Amino acid sequence: MHELPVQVSVNGQPTEGTVEPRLTLADYLRERCGLTGTHLGCEHGACGACTVLVDGQAVRACLMFAVQADGTEVTTVEGIAAPDGELSPVQAAMRECHGLQCGFCTPGFVVSITALLRDNPKPSDQEIREGLSGNFCRCTGYQGIVNAVHRAAEMT
């Protein structure tokens, strides 16, 4: 199969190479960049575990081809914390408010919440639930996640 060139800035680091046209962005991040925080749950865009930011917009990395990300800035959950490893307000609030249990969905939620709070710094419960409606969690019952969003909003 003919491979195509791709250049993507991932968490501020330039990456480049050639990829098969149907390689997903999620697989590119996991296999080529070694960033396994982008989880693959359903691989159909339904669960949100693979959510990343592409040029600041929350997208499902399992639904986007790596070649579509050519020339963009991608931020994964690994790029949300400070360079020194200090947790972002969203990450700290998720821990503080028990917004996670098994942790599988957590990276997608952290990325989605980061984008939500950037666009709406003081969301209501309803706005939070609507903003996170594309992320599924089977463990928490969501109230801890909603509490974490409010807490992160207070911390920023």
C-alpha cells in the first residue's frame, strides 16, 4: 500500500513519517509516538476514551486518520499536565473529587473537560453533562466527574 507523509506536532513535539492512508490518529499516537494514554475502547467514536485535542478542538482519535492530522497540533492526555509533571487543575480535581475508578475512560474525560472549561469556564451541571455526553464511564455514576469539573473551574 502507498504510504503518505505526515507531520504532526504532538504535545509540542514535532513528529513526522509516512503512514498508511487508513491508519487512525489513535493508532499513530499509540504506535508511532508511544503515547498510550489515548485509549481505544469502542473504535467507533461512541465511548470517547480516545479523545484528543486537534488544533484545540476535542476529537475522537479513532475516527480521524493520521493523514487528516497532517500540519496540526495534537494534544493528548500526556500533554495536559505541566512539563514538570504537576497535574493540571482538571487532573487534580478528578483525583480530589473521585472522578475516576478503573481509569480507562479518564484520559478522554480529562481532555474533554479541559476543552469544555476553556470554552465555558463556569459551566452549570446541565452544560457539563451536555459537554461530556460523548464520553462514557461505566464505573463512577458521573457525579464525581461533574463535581470534578466544578472543582477544576474553581482552581483555574
